[in-house]
Amino acid sequence: SAESSETLFCPISDTVAAEIFKKKPRSRHHRWRCAEVTFTCPEEALCQHWVSSIREQLAAIASRPKHLLVYINPYSGKRQGKRIYERKVAPLFAQAGVSTHVIVTERANYARDQLKTGAELQKFDGVVCVGGDGMFSEILHGLIWRTQIDGGVDPNCPEEELIPCTLRIGIIPAGSTDCICFATVGTNDPVTSALHIIVGDSQPMDVCSVHHNNTFLQYSVSLLGYGFYGDVLTDSERKRWMGPARYDLSGVKMFLTHHYYEGTVSYLPAKGIMGTPRDAARCRSGCVVCQHNRQLLPEKAERYEVDEASESDSEWRTLRGKFLAINAASMSCACPRSPKGLSPAAHLADGTTDLILVRKCSRFDFLRHLLRHTSKDDQFDLAFVEVHRVRRFCFTPRHCQSDSDLDLRENGKHQIFSQICRDHPACGCAPAYSSWNCDGEILNHTAIDVRVHCQFIQLFARGIEEPKVFEELPNPCAI
Ligand SMILES: Nc1ncnc2c1ncn2[C@@H]1O[C@H](COP(=O)(O)OP(=O)(O)OP(=O)(O)O)[C@@H](O)[C@H]1O
Ligand SMILES: CCCCCCCCCCCCC/C=C/[C@@H](O)[C@H](CO)NC(C)=O
Ligand SMILES: [Ca+2]
């Protein structure tokens, strides 16, 4: 009888593909590609039996999503989100038997608001965003808010024991920075991310809650930056029409402006944990540091991050000074613009954030610090830079003693005066305040209280894999 054949869809890494097909190894790290494996057998019935059997086996893998809710931001990055999804991602989901409900957003916060109140989430195995870090932030906020409200938890109370989200989040990168995708997958490639979703990978991730005077402001998973990164973001928002290049222009402008800001930082060091911000080791797939530090957290409150005993007032430390930048990196914040990231040894899921304080220094010294983000040199090995791995921190700007001061800043003379000085750096009169850049969004307040929630969400990712992980795999079916 005639030979029958069936092509099976099989997502694999480039290295494994190279092994199967004896091709050259991949040229670009961490990118995955589809491979087609054709099996032949002498009888059609036998062939069909194999096909249905393999499909049944795949469908039985509970971690693989079957129904996904997809939000596309048509204005992310270079405005290619819709095209990227339709051309590169939708065909893969269809081939893998993943059904989707696709929504193209109509305005900012459209996805967030739907998730908060409207969307019927129980029928989905995950939510996917097609866009950049801002779009991810919308999904994150919608899901966390919904989970807390459904569970009767008040998100405005910084001491509340929050309920973790159960729905996994997938990111199809189409933004300007794509920091969260890059730092959890190792590349910002839509096909690679789609394949991680299809195979049902899970990567836990820390989330910081940010409060001001017992009022919830925002959640953060990557960078909270005051001073330099806050100013870069504020300036770049006025240049959104430029696309991703806006960050480079605003970066150079703010570097030349060289504003410093006075304030007080109090922080709660992470005690007894494995790992420091100066480690040579990096957070990688199956990270033992993240696993170990998660286990340190008290059994009695599995969802509660901080041992109450270690959170006593005596453990808090306070620093005052003039800062060019105050950054809290809850993950490395690696992205194509800064491949090492702001804190190269930070961990995705260890329940801590790396608090980086860059004190007032010369332009030349600050440039040395910035350039070390792209070289092998340690960006923290400078006299004016300090870094602490913390569970919680607070910041108060020097002139912000009360809410009335803040109102003055936001509505009155300070703001006007700051604006003039921002635009005329030569006048030498520095503004009193910067803004917080919270994962690419500007916060409305400068005095903030930040707390890390360990492994609070799950992404469709597996962390960055080291090449040797591939070499050790016994066979491609193992992934
Ligand atoms: N339909 C829409 N119209 C206008 N803005 C939108 C729409 N949908 C989402 N947004 C907003 O667009 C902003 C930017 O989106 P996104 O983060 O996806 O792209 P980006 O800024 O280019 O990338 P990155 O955040 O990686 O730098 C987000 O704050 C999001 O809330
Ligand atoms: C002397 C010139 C310096 C140029 C600096 C350019 C800016 C580099 C941007 C690196 C940002 C890395 C951290 C990422 C943070 C994200 O959360 C956020 C949202 O996408 N991105 C930015 C740019 O704030
Ligand atoms: Ca962390």
C-alpha cells in the first residue's frame, strides 16, 4: 500500500533543531523556531492512529493552554502589533490547536478596564498581550485588581495580604523596550514567545506594590526609577511620535541636563537570603536562588512575602542625600538597549528588589556608570553608587513634607518653575522634584512606599536558558 505521512507541529529550540536536522547551530541566542518532523509509515490507518494518539497526549498536558484571551495594542512600538500577531503568532496558535479571543484595544487602559470588571475570565487559561511593557502593565493591573476585589481584599492597604493571580500572562513583544519579555525569555522575538505560550511554560515573577499615604498607586515588575529614568520617561512621552528612538534622545538630553534630587530613602534589607546584587551568577531558568529564597518565606502565610519578625522597625535603614538616580530593579531589566540590565544579578522571583542609589557626582562619573551598563565592568563598583537587596523601601523627597506641599508641586509655582528650568538647564536652578518611572508609566506622587510580593504572578516563559541546558537534553521530545 502507498506510504502515508503526516506533518506534526513541534516547537523546539534552534539548537535542538540543529541537532535533528544537522543544521548549523542558531546564530541568535534564545530564539526558538518551529520544526516540521515528517513521519512515514506503510498504512494510512496506522498513520492516523499515531497522529490521534500524539494529539491526545499533547491535549492531556494540563500546563498547555487551550483557550487564550489576547489583547493587541495597535500603537505599541513601531505600530506593528496587529501585523505581528496576524502573520507570526495566530498561525502558530491555530496549528497548535489553541483557541483565542482577540481584542484590539481602542484606547489606553481599555484592556485593564475590561479585565478589572467585564471580561469572563473563567473560560480562559491565560491572557496574552501583544505590545510593550505598558501593555503588559495594563494586563497585570487588570488581573491583580480583579483578583483582589473578587477575593474581598483592599488593594489600597499596603499591609494587606494580597491574593496571587492564577491566570498566566503571555507577552508577544511589539513595543519599544520590551524589557519584561527580554528579561524573562532572553530575546524579544514574537515567534519564540508564542512557542513558550504553546508549550505551556511557567515563570513566577515578583511584583512590587507602590502606595502613597495608604493609597494604592501602581504595581511594578521591572524598574521603579526616580531622577534620571523618571526624567527620561517624562521627556520621552512628549516625543512618542518618534517611536522607540525617543528613549535615546531623551536619555542624552537628561544626561546633559544632569539634575540631582534631594530626599530620604528608607529600606528593609532582605535578610538571610541567597544571592547579592554584586554576584557574577545570573538568574536563569529553574533558578536555585529564587527557589531557595521563596522557601525562606513563612509557611504559616504562604501568600505573605515578609516574615513579620524581620520587618520590625529596628531593621529599617535610612539614608539622606542628593541623588542623580534612585532605581529599584526587581529583575535585571535587561533589554536590547541595555543587554546586561540595570541590575544584572537581580532575580525574577526571589522576593526582593535591588535598590540602586546614584549620588550626586560629575557628568563624567555618571557617564562612566551609564556606560558600564553596556560593558563587562561592574556598574556598582563606583564610590558614588550603592546597591542594596531589599524587601521594602520608602522614599520622601526633601521638600515634600506633607500633601499640601505635593499639591503645590503638582498645581502651582514649583511645577511651572521646574518646567522652565528643565528647558533651560544653563540657568543652573535645578527642579526640586523628579517623577517616578514605574515600568514605563509616570506616577502622580513622589513620596512612595514600595513592597515586594514574592512570586506573585506567573508568565508563559521559563526564564533565560543557559546554552548548556540544551546540550544536556537527552532528546527533543523532553521539551
Ligand atoms: N488603542 C490604544 N490607543 C492608545 N494607547 C493605547 C492603546 N492601547 C494601549 N495603549 C497604551 O499605549 C501605551 C504604550 O503601549 P506599549 O507599552 O504597548 O508600547 P511602547 O510604549 O511602545 O513599548 P514599551 O512600553 O516597551 O516601551 C500603554 O501605556 C498603553 O496603555
Ligand atoms: C548617555 C545616554 C544614556 C542613554 C540612556 C537611554 C535609556 C536606556 C533605557 C534602558 C531602560 C532599561 C530599563 C527598562 C525599564 C522599562 O520598565 C521601561 C518601560 O518600557 N522603559 C523605560 C525606557 O523606562
Ligand atoms: Ca526580584
